[in-house]
Amino acid sequence: MTIEQEFEDIYFTCRDGLRLYGRHYRSQTPSQARPIVCLAGLTRNSRDFHAVALALSRGAVPRDVFTLDTRGRGLSDHDTDWKNYAVPIEMQDVIDFLTMLGLRNAGIVGTSRGGLITMVLAAVQPSLIGAVVLNDIGPVIEMEGLARIAGYVGRVPLAKSWSDATRIVRDLFHHDFPKMTDQDFEAVAHQLFNERKGKPARGYDPKLAKCLSVLDGPAPQLWPQFEAMKRVPVLVLRGANSDLLSEKTVEEMKQRHPRLKSLTVPDEGHAPLLRDAPTISAIASFFAETDEPRDGARYGTLSRSDFGHVSRLVSTSPRSTRRENSV
């Protein structure tokens, strides 16, 4: 169903000229808490984080939450060169976003592809990251899950109506998410698809399929990049039915990272939807426990006149009530 929620739209231009989209869920009260940046999965977007972003911005420890549609996803521009749909370039989009906002030492919630970006970011620009939630992703990607994803990316039919979109989501999710209701399927449909003239439209550039081929063999393991996060606390979420992140990998992550906690989300696969109360509560508690004393500039502060040439703020919507699809 639809409910009224508040967030601010952000449009900005990244370093190679693409216009990208993000959201700002402003803290309900003035806050010294660590701001959070949410990065979505391969074909997903900011809408995936609506429930958790709202909870974090209005919870017992309210904080600013920002979400980003990386290039080719959601409301961000598509890239004319599909080869730019690559983790290193998408990481640069994140750096531009953080620079534009003046953030450092931020909390990151990275779902799947967003988690891969986070691990690489930790190795390249460690000062930008202060705490991390990895949602169903680790340094090792299981081939079974990779093959499943490669089987539908760019091949999901264009829905003719929202009921058709809901059916498509049900077909994709029902096996690994057995507790999802019809309302859940409808809500996720509104997350997955864009909306144009009241009808569902593609939520990502289908050319993303070109950068995901199981014929290239297993994805490279990212243990060095993961270990670059040893300096910050990490919470790993794993869907109990996940075929992308194995229990074995989570156990090895615990052995290699002294400040890592893990949580298994029951009755969900890849990737947990971050919409249920227990999971949202675990994320909120993790960030509250890992906040650091604010010294006035601990998390970074830049004025809008000081963004420089790296990223340029194009526009933000006024703080106003907007319609958002959620359950």
C-alpha cells in the first residue's frame, strides 16, 4: 500500500557528467549521530532502503540517512558505455556522492553489489568509512547465486501493469522468501520498477546484463579488500536461504575480522529486504553502539559553496511530503 513519507530528492553531476539521483532522509531531531549512506544491489536502487532509512532517521538515536542510485539504476542516468557498469567506476560515483555531501567516517549499508563497492572503497579511501553493514555479501560470491542472477538480469519482461509487475516479483522471490505476502510482493514491485505515467517502467538499464557473465568463471575473491575494513566495526546480514553468501564464508569473515558481528535473517534469501522489525532493530542497534564522540567535524562538514570540481549539486527538493510505496 502507499503511505506518506518525507525525504529530499538529490540530483548531482558526477565526474564524467552523468546526472545521478539520491535521497536524504533528514534526522527527525538535531543529531550528533553518524550519518548513514545506503548502496543498493546490482539492479536495485534507493527505494529498497525506504523502511530502514525512515526508521534510522526517526529512531531512538535519529540520524541523517542518504541513499544513492548508482549509474543506470533507478532515477540516475544510464551510461552510453555499458563497460562503465563496473565496481571501480561505481565506487567513484559513491566517492563523488560523499564528497558532494561533505561526508567522511560515515556508516555504510551495502546490499550485494553495494557491499562489493564498500569493500573496494575501504581499500581505496578508508577515511570515508566508519562502520559497515554488509547485506548478504562477502569476499566470496557463490557461483550458484551468480548464475541465478545472470539468468534474469536484463531478461525480466516489461510489466504491462502493476498487477503484472507484482506477478513478476512473486515469480522471482516466492521460492527464497516463503513468508512474503501479496502486499509484500506488491511493495517490492514498486521498489524494483520505476513508474512512468502511472505504469511500471524499467528500473535499470538492461545493458547491465552485459557486465555479468558466468562464462567468465567465478567472481574474483575480495579478501584483501574485505580486510581493509578491519579498522571499522562490521555487521554481516545473511539471508537464511541465500545462495550468494555461504555460512562458510561468514565464518571465515569472523575469523579474519576481530570486530565483526553476524545476523541470519530467517525465511529470506538474497538479499534480505531490510523491511522487518528485527533486522531494522539490529541495524539501528549496531550503528548506535558504534557511534563515536562527535568533535565538531568528526563525520565531515562541507558547505555547498565548497563542493569543488569533483561533484556538483544540481538540485534538491524542498522538504515536503511525498508518496512512497511501502508496506
